[in-house]
Amino acid sequence: MRFFTLLICVVILVSCKQKEKTNNAQLVDKTSTSQDKGFKNVMDLVIKEKNNFPVEFPDLYDSSAHMLPPDSSEKLILGNYLKSKGFKVINWGRGNFYPLGPRIFVLDFEKDDCICSVHKMYYNSPDSTCYEMRESISCEDTSVYYETERLAKQHITF
């Protein structure tokens, strides 16, 4: 009887590990095929218009994250698209919306006269066991970005 119980536990453990590998493979597959799902035209329009209007893509991820990844292994689908277009990362940050809001990871990209900010949000599930992931992007002209940054620095007082 103990052997049978042990055998069932091993089978359950192996199946859970196999499901985790499948979910990771689906995330990689989703990352490589997202460009074929029509968001490419929207991305190109956001980059072209540079109106600093945020566009959110709520359906980029098929599954939820069960834990927050460390900064070094963070992957952004929209960021990968920008990199494929020749954009370079110029800034990054992360944090939480207070008090119980989503975790957010931000990368700023620059190419020629365009700066794009990509935000990846992790929203807690009602039972706090997993996180729904969404990404958004906004782009603006570099002159507007740097002028806004300059003005912000002038108003910082300690």
C-alpha cells in the first residue's frame, strides 16, 4: 500500500513538472508567433505616430505567471519586437503601484527620433496564486521626451 501511495505521488510530481515545461514552451512559442497575430500593424502605427498614447495588448500571454521573474530574466514581447526593428534599450525600471496594485516592469527604447516605453504589468489574481501579464507601449518624439525630462529635473527639490 505504501509503495502504491509513493508511486502515485511520483506520477503526480512528474506530471506537474511536465506541465510546467509545457507552459514555458508555450510562452516561447507565443513570443515567436505574436508578430503573426496582427499586432505588428498596430505596433508599426504606434511607432510612426509617436503621439505618446499608450496601447495595451492584454492577450499576448496564454497563461499566467506563478511567480515574478527576477529582473535579469524578464522578457517583453513588445520589447523584442522593437529590438528587431533596431531600437536600443536606454532606460529601465520596476516597481509596484501602491498599495496593492500591479507589479510593473518598464523598458525605454530609442531609435532615431523615436522613444518608446514598454510596460509589462503583473496583476494579482483574486486568490494571489498567480499573476495575469499584460504589456503596453507608447512612443513619442525624442525632442518631446528629452524636454519633458529636462523640465522634470528642474522641478526636483530636496
